[in-house]
Amino acid sequence: METLSTAKAHGGVQGVYRHQSRVTDTAMTFAVFVPPGGAERKLPVVWFLSGLTCTHQNAMDKAEYRRAAAELGLIVVLPDTSPRGQGVPDDEDWRFGSGAGFYLDATERPYDRNYRMYSYLTDELPALVAVNFPADMTRQAITGHSMGGHGALTIALKHPDRFRSASAFAPIVQPTTAGWSRPAFEKYLGRNPKAHRAYDATLLIEDGHRFREFLVDQGDKDSNLDDGLRPWLLKDACAKAGIPLTLNMREGYDHSYNFVSTFMPDHLAWHAERLRE
Ligand SMILES: N[C@@H](CCC(=O)N[C@@H](CS)C(=O)NCC(=O)O)C(=O)O
């Protein structure tokens, strides 16, 4: 692992790192914030998965997580949203290819070689974080924005014993039918509905996957509400399955990091409560 930069922030360290991933067969960059106290003891970890078009940088610059993470003693990991670089198949459509990995393992050629963000995030990157940072891997939480909210919900549903808590900001709750994810699902996974279901929060719940509870925040002035996001579908799925869901509809907020950063401290505090020793 190579250190690209480190800077002191709120008494902790904001770093950016790069490593050669065997899963995606590319170099992968990610950011980690270690709050003060990391030299003395292991600390709980919150994963933040970003949305379409993002790298680790967007949340690092605009999600405003550092003050709360420093106060609460949380390590925050910001992975990239896709493999990228020379030789990685890409597309002009911002909803597909670079910046749009959808946190799944592609099965269709030519994407299956590099677009393996599910395995990257559930196997390779956690192992790297565990070895290189003062991370207590028995205390992990996951959250994310938009496509990253989809990632957080689906990964939590498939790993209920790994994560103590899961939340999301304006998540794509049913990507198999949403306008801005369905085309990508078809390109990455083909037209096999069973393969699609494995990466869809509402359908995973329908198929019996469970998580102890979810926290979701959603702006009511988000222009993607009716086509891309539709939190009511998650509400229905959770209600049917008996999964407690706190869905906060936030009056006047849009889809941007202005919304995410506003409610970031609430989400981190909520996770910190559930990550106590
Ligand atoms: N580029 C898209 C918008 C994509 C978008 O809104 N991405 C969100 C996540 S889904 C984001 O975080 N964008 C990067 C940013 O705001 O820094 C468009 O032109 O409509």
C-alpha cells in the first residue's frame, strides 16, 4: 500500500492511499480518516460508499464527516466507486463504467475482469484496512449516498454479522427497476433476473435477507426521488419483513452533498451508539 497524502484534521489524520488490487486487477485509491486516539487503541470503522460519478475525493471534500468522526472516535473509510484506468472498459454514459461500479461483481464480458466492487469491498479492502490501520474489525458500520446507499444496504443485508449498523443517504433502493441503474445491471450482469436480485435491497429482503434496523435520510426536493430512489419501496419491503426502518424525509433538501453533509453528524452519532464496546 502506498500513501499518497496525509493531513492533520480535527486532531486526527486524513489520508489517501493506493494499492494494486488483485480483485479488480487495477490500482485502487481510497481515503481513510483516523480520529485522535488511533495510536493508543483500536477504533470502530464506518464505511462510506459514494454515488455515481464519484471517487473517494467527493465525500472527502464535501461530506463534512471529520469533525463528528473525531469527536465520536470513528475511523471513516471512503473507497472508490469503480475500477478505473488504462485497459478498463468504460462508457460515455455517466451511469455506467468508471464511477458507476454499483458495488457488484460483473459476470458479463468484458466487464467481469475489473468490475468486481462487491468482492473488492467485502474481501480485499477490509483485509487491507485491518492490517494497515488501528481498526477494530469487530465493530463495523456501513453507510453511503445514492448508488453508495444501494451498496451499503445490499452489503449489510448480505453480511448481517459483520456490520453492527447500516444507514443510507438517498439510496437507490430498487436498482433493478430504477432508470439510472437498470441499464448498468443489464450490462454488468446480463439479463438473468436471479443475478440482478442478489444486488437489490428490496428484493434481497423479499428473498429472506434480514438486517437488524436501517436509518435512511432522503431530501423531498431530490430530483431523482420518483425515478431513481423511491424510498417508499424500501419502506414497504421493511414493513413486510419486520425490519425496523427510520426513514427521515427532509423538507427542502436535494440530492447533493449539501444534503449529505447536513445529516452526516446524525448518521455518525447513530452508528457510534451501535458501535460502542
Ligand atoms: N452527473 C449526473 C449527476 C450524478 C450525481 O448526482 N451524482 C451524485 C451521486 S448519485 C454525486 O455525488 N455527484 C458528485 C458530487 O456531487 O460531487 C448528472 O449529470 O445528472
